[in-house]
Amino acid sequence: VSSAQRAAPATGSSAAPATTAATGGVKGTVFDKEGQPCAALVVAYCFDDGSSEVRSIRTAADATYSLPLPPGEWQLHAETDRALSAAEYASVKEGYEEETDLYLDETAVLVGTVTGADGRPIAGARVECEDNEERPLSQTPTDAGGAYRLVIPNWEVGIRYSAEGFVTMTLELSTEGENQELRRDVRLQPGAVVAGRV
């Protein structure tokens, strides 16, 4: 059951004066699936046309957050090592903070290794989880050995693998069961960055 379907206080969209007039922002509280405040990392993606800006902030000890953002359309989620919230959306206006609470949901963990066609690990490859409209839900880089660990939601998603000098690949993945751990090892082919689903 997604966080949007659970019986929980509704996420707000009302605006309140921001602490600085130069920008806007988003503030709120992160809750776990039992409805208790939970410390987490809050990540915001700007999806205005042509933008790929990402900003993040860790919650305070009481699980609240206040993230300054420039005006625009933003998608937000919260994540921990074992949980991910459903995405929420905010239209940020200069001089105001949108109040948006985030609710962590059941998740799975995807692990694996990204290598080239020659089997050599690709350090710094980007591994992204997307919804069915190709909007980002979570992301992580690979380490020096090409390994990655990514928290993903329990529904059908796309996992996009990209690295400079390699063809981008997207796998479709569906998960069931809380705290399930899945493994996907991927080999990227050298060439131009061309997106494709397999």
C-alpha cells in the first residue's frame, strides 16, 4: 500500500512565509509507515524543462526539514537505508515555503555491479530508479569496484544505468515484499549515450 493510500494526515500544499525572500522552499516532517517521525534524507529534483538540478538535506533530530529552493516545479522524496517515500510535488514560489510532509513506505533494496563489455568495473556510473513516467525516485553512483546499493519502492519501476562513454540502459523491475533484496549485474556497451529499455 502506497503512502498516498494509507490513512495518515494529508500532506499539505499551503504556503507560509519563507525565512529568506531571495528564494522559496519546502518544509515539513518525515514519518515512517507507522506514522512516527523518522530522521531521513530529503531529496528534491527540479523537473522544469531543461533542468536536471538536484538538492538534498537531512532532517533535524525531530524529523523536520526546511529546504531552500529556487522558484520552479520540484519533486521530493525522503529516503533512509531501508525505506523510501512516495514522491510529492511542490510549486515553489519566491519568498514562500510550501509545507509538504513525506511518508516512508515499504521498500526493497537493489544491489549489483556495473561493468563494461570487457568486464571491468565502471566507477562513478549513475544508477537511477524511475517511475513509469521516467521521473526520478532515487539514485546512487557506483563505487570504485563498480558496485551499487539502491533503495527502491515496492512497485514497477525502471532502473537506468548510465556512464560517460557508454550506452545508457534501462531495466524494468517489479518488486514484492518489504525489505526484499534483489541483485542485478549490468554490462554497459561502449558508445554514444543512447537510452533504451530491455
